[in-house]
Amino acid sequence: MRVLVTGCKGQLGTEMRRLSVEHTKHSYVYVDIDELDLTDGEAVKRLVEKEKTDVIVNCAAYTNVDGAEENEAAALRVNADAVENLARTGRKIIHISTDYIFSGEGWLPYRETDAAAPRTAYGRTKWEGEKRLKEWSRDAIVFRTAWLYSPWGKNFVKTMLKYGAEKDELRVVYDQIGSPTYAGDLARVIYAALDADEWHGGTYHVTDEGVCSWYDFTVEILRQANERENKYKARVIPIRSDEYVYKTPRPHYSVLDKQKVKDTFGVSIPHWTESLKECLEQMI
Ligand SMILES: NC(=O)c1ccc[n+]([C@@H]2O[C@H](COP(=O)([O-])OP(=O)(O)OC[C@H]3O[C@@H](n4cnc5c(N)ncnc54)[C@H](OP(=O)(O)O)[C@@H]3O)[C@@H](O)[C@H]2O)c1
């Protein structure tokens, strides 16, 4: 199969490129906005035909949660209109969505069948993208993930390493619970879906194993980082969400149930502390 990977310069797209050497069953073309603006439906159609694409892996998105709150229309163009452009090509699609489609007020891991109730503009636009995709491509694969990080782009791990080395104290919320996800682990699940003998359309939840708060995550980031280079000296203080000023409301509970993806694709997913180690080895 010929596979087109969009958003190839983002966190996930970069991991897809990095791990491509281990996956030679199919041939790959990687593009980002410089080569193909996904909001241009005609350009999408042209490139998909020119490249004789069989499958599209959509790693592109408008991921700035606060930016989406200020300009929902811009987020909608990328997170829904562009997804529809891809789906209208009639090719098989693997698309990435988010825990933000849920309310975040639950207390049991969200299953794929749980009701969507997005509380933010970003969540609404991603949910709209899922719905449009399913209208045009019934056998699409949707991987919903959460708390994505990598050595690339902007993410929580990079921010905490920077502040952990610069500041005396970091105040981090301990009442928002989720599962950190190394982008390389999500890329491996995507490759498992592509390399599988059969196409298994449907929606799946994928994060790393284990659960923690942003406070716990920060403590572990600095602990592991100090084992590699002893300069991350900030003291980490747990605070409640109402002690921090957010531009956009954040989900209190983002844990996703991963049983379906494990059963369907036979993947084993590492604990987030192990994956953090793999990521930091590339960074420090
Ligand atoms: N980051 C998280 O914590 C998180 C959590 C849950 C789910 N997700 C989902 O996981 C997926 C991957 O996220 P990520 O963190 O890897 O994203 P990312 O690093 O922000 O990368 C997204 C890429 O898409 C590109 N892009 C934006 N608009 C485009 C357009 N109109 N046409 C073509 N490309 C465009 C971006 O280019 P520019 O940088 O130039 O805009 C960027 O290279 C997304 O679907 C996201 O919603 C992420």
C-alpha cells in the first residue's frame, strides 16, 4: 500500500518518520502544511491522486487549546473541514482524536462508546472532525489519545525540563488525572494497524499505561532527568486547579480505557514511566 502521512513535522508525524525504518511493508509519503494545506480540498484530491495513495494517516491538527478558544473557526477548518477533505478522497483513513471530546468529569476510564460532551472549542472541533470523518468513511480508524509528548515541538515534558532547570519552585496541579502518552508509542500502534493482515475500522483509545496527575508527572520527569544530568533543581509543589488561572477549562479526568486497541491489534503498551525514560534518552 502507498501511505500518505500528513502533519509530518508535528510531534506524532515526526515519530512516524523516525520509526518508519522499522516498517517496510508499505511505502510512505510524508507531508506537512508547506507541501499540502489540508484545508484546500482540491489540493488534497490532486496530491492523493498524484501519489496513488491507498491510505492516509492524518497526524495534522490545530492543537493549540487556548488558541482554539479564541478562534474556533480557525480550529474548525483544520480539525473538521480538512478531515472531511481527506475523507472525501475515498481513501482508507487513520485519524487522531483526543480525550477533550469527553466532559472530563468522569471517574472511570472512558470507553470508546461513552458519550462525547466536549467542554472546549478544541474538543468541539475535534469531535466535529470525528463525526464528519465517519459520514464519509465508515471504515476509518480513529485513535483517541491524551497528554501527548515527545522530544519535538511544544509539550509538557519540554516545558517542565526548561522550568525545572531555571526556577526554584514549580506549582503544578494534582487534581487533573490522566495518562501521559509518548508520541512514539502512538506511532507504533498506528504502524501495527497499517501492518495488520486485515483493516480494522473503528474508534480506539490509545495512551500509555498507568495513571497520574500533572504533579506526579512533573515529579517523575525531574527525577528521571536528574539521573541523567543533575541540574533540574526546582521544588515541585502540588496545587489545586482553582489555584491556577487557565484560559480554557481543563478536564479533571482524562483516563481512556485501552482494552479494545489491545484486543484488536495485539499491541502491548508500555507504562508511562518507561516511555518517559525512552523519550528523555533522546533529549538529555
Ligand atoms: N498534543 C497533545 O497533547 C494531544 C492530545 C490528544 C490528542 N492529540 C491529537 O494528536 C494528533 C497529533 O498531535 P501533535 O501534538 O503531534 O500535533 P502537532 O505537533 O501540533 O502537529 C500538527 C501538525 O499539523 C500541521 N498542520 C496544521 N494545520 C495544517 C493544515 N491546514 N494543513 C496541513 N498541516 C497542518 C502543523 O503545522 P504547524 O505547526 O505549521 O501549524 C503541525 O506540523 C492531533 O490530531 C491532536 O489533536 C494531541
